[in-house]
Amino acid sequence: MDRIDRRAFLKATTAAGGAIIAAPVLFDGWLTFAGTEKAGYFEKEFGITDALCKKVLAEALSKGGDFADLYFEHTISNSLGLEDKKVDRAYTSVNLGVGIRTVKGDQVGYGFTQELTEKSMMAAAAMAATITNGSATPVAGKFTAVKTGDYYPLTGTKPVPLAPRLSLVENTAGKCFARSNYIIKTIARFGDGRKRIMVVTSDGAKAEDLLPGSALSAMVTVERDGRKEQFWFSRGGRRDFSYYTDDIAKEVADGVVDGAVTLLDAVAVPAGEIPVVFGPGFPGVLLHEAVGHGFEADFNRKKTSIYSTMMGQKVAEPMVTVVDDGTWPNARGSINFDDEGTPSQKTAIVEKGILKSYLHDRISAKYYGLSSTGNGRRENYANYPIPRMRNTYILPGPNKPQEIIESVKKGIYIQDVSNGQVNIGQGDFAFYVSQGRLIEDGKLGAPIKDVNIMGSGPKLLRDITMVADDLKLGWSGTSTCGKDGQSVPVDAGMPTVLVRSLTVGGTKKQGA
């Protein structure tokens, strides 16, 4: 099959709005963006000038409105996978378009198009303008570049070819098989992408960015004496390919194999109310789901969150500070600015036990008479932004991890949770414990399985009685949060913490 020029293919596929291709067949390397420059991309590649943006924004505000914005996106993503040492997937996807929003109060008019032509953009802007029916609102005379941090600097200037990617997943799979004779199946995956965005607002802001994202993951199935167990593990974030060294491949292989083999010795847990110690890192997903969503400002503005009347009140003990942070270097949920052009920041939601802030986009910030916290996020150009978390975690506390474990006579230690269900309004949750151990007389005991934990997010927050100094993020590189039909990359974490009691649903009767 004939090979084609990267730029020629890029022009052809993006003109049609995107494509999925069998990359190993068509290219010596993967289709991706060359270079790390951020400013000027959409003008250079697609002719999106300031004059054109002003014209489209004027159409979006032709019938009035508080403000309007444009969100340009061009994303290229790759995926490569092995199953039992054979390639079972290899593809590239391309996504291109612009979303045009008109806002009046808390109402949104929205249009989008995959064609970056003046005609298509003006038609989408006219659609967004139908939310209002008044006199035109003026657009700023010029656009000023938004000043932001750089929380995921890129070093690679050239596309990474297929060969080293294939070598990475083969190396990871090989390390998995070498670590244990109990393995009967291994799946290794590497996925990455780069997303170029540009936000232009009617009040004169212009922000451009290049967001990387990547993850190396593995799943293994082990069998011993007729008993089978399965486990999954990954590492990643907003990182270049250069991050994925032999040490990272070993970390993924060790993590997934050790997790699966440990489950071969797992025991059942009695059901009931018991103290629970959450280990650092991965259990932060419970904080994100059971507690974090309740702090998003749209739920509070609409009075559907239990926290809507609690601003300034005590919601946790003084050693608990909950932060949502878009600035953690290379974390999956980090952003230089949000999808409304607001620079990223670190927001203390709960400070020393007191509820201090919700997570705001422009609409909710105006409602509350505040500034946006930089939490207006969207999945892609086909969706308008809503308040979303970034990297959510509890700050380190005064205790040591071992001190917390030793304080528990009988309980469980949770290393990872999955398959959660949450009532966002009230924060009621149920999560499956995918990795954990018994705590008996202040010591970690046997691994556990078939365990669910249930409770109320606000109560969980109130019942945190000890916080250690070993904060970690999950670092999975694959964490994605869903809300209102949109998914965005996030991360979450915590230090080791003690929760006074949670309902544990096990398969073993008390006293058995």
C-alpha cells in the first residue's frame, strides 16, 4: 500500500471532520502534531484570524446576550494494544471543530460545526444567537492573550514512530509474564494524544494551548489451584512519550501482577459498621465521586446539592482541607486554562473543616457575584462548558500512616476502589473495594475481596478523624469523569486517612 504525506492526510481528514485509520499500515510513525508551539496554530493551519473570530462572535451576539465565546479544537489520538503478545488494536483518530456559545443569564444557546469555514461558522453562530431576541451586544475591539502557567511542558518536537510504542507494550507484557508463573492472560495498552484548543471570547480574551495525554496500562488474569483472579494497573498523565522508561514499564508490570497474585489469598469480610483506613492515592476517586461533585457550583445554584446552604459552615474536622487543583505538574486533570479561557488555579473548597468555595464556571460565578475558579470544562467542541473538577485531593495532615493503622483494633484498609454508584445531590455512595486488607490489632492482615463500602459522602467527610502526611494522586492516567453526558480527564488523591466508621457489605457473617 502506498504511503501518504502526514500533512496531506491531516488536511484531508480534518476537512471531513475526522477519521479513524489503521496507523501501522499507512505510516512509518503515528499521525500526531509536530512541534510544541501553542500560539498561532489555528490561524496557520486553518486561517482562523482575529477578524474572522470577531465576525463570528458578532453574529452570535446579533440578538443580544451577556457574552459569547468560540472553542476551537483539533485532537489526534493513538491507541496500541497487545493481547497475549499479539497486537489486537492499533489506530489513530482525528477530531476537529468549533463550538459557538451565546449566554444570557443562565441560559445557553449553542451551535457547532466540523467545518472551519466562514460559512459554516456563521451558520453555527446564528443558531447560538436564537437563545435571545433583543438588540445586538458589541464585541471587544481586539483580543488579548490570556496569561497562564505551563503545567505540562512538552519536550518532544517530532512525532514518535510506531516501533518504540510497540516496544513499550511488548516490554510491559514481557515483564508481566516474567514476574509470576500464575499468569494465564495479559493485556497491555498504550494510548496517547495531543489536543490543540483555542478559546476566543466576546469580551476580548484569547487563549491557545496544546494538551498532551497518555497512559500505559496492563491487565492480567492469574490462576492457582483452580482459582482465578484479575487485576488492572496503569500509569500516565499529561506526559510526553519520554516519560515511559523501562522503570515505568516495570512499575506497571509489578503493580498489576502483584495486585492479581495478592487476590489469590484474599478472604471474605464480615458485614457491618467498622472503621476504615483509606490508603494514599487511588482511593481519592471516592472523594471525587462521593464528595467532590457536591461542590460543583451548578448543583448548588440549582439547590440540588446538600452543600447548597452550607457555605461558611463546618463540614469536616479542622485537619481536613479539600483542594481542587488545575496546576499540579503533569497530572491528568491539570489545565493551563479552562474551556472558557480562565487561567487555572488551586481552589481550597474546604479549608480546615470549613466550606469556603464552590467550583465555578462563568455562569455560576456571575450568579454568586464571584470570579470563576477556572472549572468551566467540556468534553469537546460539540459540548458547552459546565463546572467540573480537575485534580481533587485532601491536603496532608499531622499524622503518620503507621500511626493511623495502629490506632484501629478491627477494621479494613482500602488501597483501591472501583465500580462506584453515587447520588450526587445527597452524596450517597456504594463502591467496590478492588484492593485492600484487614486491620487486626493495629496491623495489616490478609488481603480482602468481594467487599463493598456504602455511606454518605458528607458523613464520610465529617467522620475523617486522622489525616497522614503521605499525599499522592492516583496517577492512573486514565481517570475520566462523566457528568451530563460529557467526559473529561481528571485525577484525585488523598493521604492516608481514618474514617470513624463506614458500612461494609461483605459475604461473611459477623462472628463467622
